[in-house]
Amino acid sequence: MTYEREAGMVSLDRAIDPVDPVDQVELADPVEQLVEDDDLDHDRRRRHTALWVGGLIVGLIITVPAAVGLGPAYVPLDTVAQIVGRHVLGVPAEITWTPAQESIVWLLRVPRVLLGAAVGAGLAIAGVGLQALTRNILAEPYLLGVTSGASSLAAATILFGIGAGIGSASLTGSAFVGALAAGVVVYLLGRVGGQMTSTRLVLAGVSVGYVLHALTSFLIFASDDPDAGRSVLFWTLGSLTLATGQSALVTWAVVLATLALLLFWARRLDALSIGDNTAQTFGISPTRFRAVVMVAIALCVGAVVAASGGIGFVGLIIPHVARMCVGTAHRRLLPVAALLGAIFLVWADVLARTALMPQELPLGIVTALVGAPLLFLLVRRLNPTE
């Protein structure tokens, strides 16, 4: 006799997790065997995820000091450790490095690497959330038009001095306001008749993104300053050159808060990623839940873009790589995606500042050059029916 799992209903993790494709089993003693199988399977998946998370944490711990030392002016790893240790712990007492090395490590590269890790993690978890909301494997932070909104207002600040009255924070402040404004417009366009579907959300985001991208291009064309136009182009392609300790801490705070919220909503994201009918079966209002999650993701992406400009492919590629590692259940997917995104973007930034030394490449160019082949490999792995 065939018995369905959990007294007639397939569990939500089983329904969406490709790691465990079997939903029905032949049993002699169904109740006892199901409990035993579920316990064993849960332990196996938990150990598998713990190994990935632990390994990626170790990888990030190794990545950060290594990336701090690399650049046009190379700083040995032991010197990096001594400089950071003196500023954080007050040891060693004796200074054996030059003032130039200390400035490069503590004032320039430590904030840059920390910000890069925060930006990579933020874009990755935003991509995970958007792909669940829209049930679209190509969804990424650009989909909401938030990146385009930030770019448009930042371009207006650089080219025409809009918002310059707030001082040195004018660029990041303008970018954040532009990102939030774009998110509000997408929300209003996507919510019709009190309902917000994944299709409307995608169409609204794409439409707003194209309009704002055209606006940014128009602002560059209308400006008489070629150097300012070049600055806008460099910023819209992404860069961590404006990183400071404060911007890194603020971005990390926003990213960690967003990650905590998405982990709290993990089961709901699992249900919504299957379909609206499944979500309603579990007592979830798809429209209301999409609105709440979209606001959280828009705030996260707005903070990230305000700090680093527009960086593509991270929010698209990293979620798929994370799914290949630990499956699709969001309570496992989100932390792995965050760590993968952090490591990926830190090394992408190392490549951006060392590939054409002493010149620096826009970070978006590097992520696109690395991400496009990965996307092609993912397409090759898809089943013919997908």
C-alpha cells in the first residue's frame, strides 16, 4: 500500500526541494517508518547545510585579509594582520610597518573589502527573495527598477548638483532616495484592483527600469561636462571606491536585518515559490506578503546601490549556484547565498582593481564577464522542459 507523507499531505520542504525528489514510499509499517525516514532525512540535510555554511564562513574569513593585502600596492598578509590587530585589539605595541601601509590597509582597503562583502551578500539574498516572489529564475534586483532609480538620481547629483546641500553624503543619499522612489512606483503599478501578481510585478519593474535607464542616459547627454558623464558611467557600472567604515557598517546592518526577515519568512517564501494557490492553502495572502517582502528587498537594494552603484549578475547567478549546493528550501538557501555572494564580490573587486593596474575597472564589468559564462552553464544544466 502506498502512503503519502505526513498523513496525506506532502511536506512543504519535500514539495520544493530537488535534493529529495521522492514524495511517496512503500511501507510495511507506515507511521513508524515515515517518522524514522523524516528524522534521518532532516539530519542529513542539516549536516549537509552545516558543512556548506561552515566551509563558506572559513572561506570568507580567509578571503577578507587576503583581499585587503592585494592591490596596486601589495601588503603582506602578516602586515595586514598586525595593522588590523593594532587598531582593533591594541596589539602589537611595536609598529613595524610604514605609515603608507597603515593608511592603505586601515583607511582604504578594510572598509572597501567589508563593504564589498556586504554588497555581495545583499544582492544575493535580494535575488533569492525576488525569484521566490516572481517565480522567475531570471529575476534579480534590477527587476524592481530600484537600481535604475538610484542611478537616475545619483546621475542628477553628479551632473547638476541636485541634493548637493546635504554635503558629502549627497551622492549616497540621492541614490537611496531614488531607489526607494522607484520601489514605490513599481509597487503602485504592480498593485491593480487590490491584487499584486508575479506577472504584474515583473512587468512593472521592467517598465520602470527602462524608463529610468532612459532618463539617466538623457541626463548624461544633456550635460556639458564630459568628466561628469564619465563619473556617472563609472558609478552606474558599480564601484567600491567610495567605501568608508561608516558606509560598510550601515550596509552590513541593513543586509543582516533583511536576511533575518527573509529567514523568518522562509516557510512562506517556500510556499509562494510553488504558487499562489499553495500559499493560500497555508493561510498566506500572496498579495499582502509580496508587498511586505518587496518593501524589505527594495530597502536592502537601495542601501546597497547607494553605497556601491549598480552591480549586475550577482543577484541573478549566486542564488542559482546556492540552490545547486543546498537545494531550494529558503532556510538553507538564504545563508549559503549570502556567504557565496560576499565571497564572490570581494574577489571580483580584487580583480577589478588589479587587472589593469594602476587603472581600475568598473565592478559591474567584472561581474558580467564572470557571471555570463556561469549563466550559460546554468542554462546548459536546465532540463529541456524548463
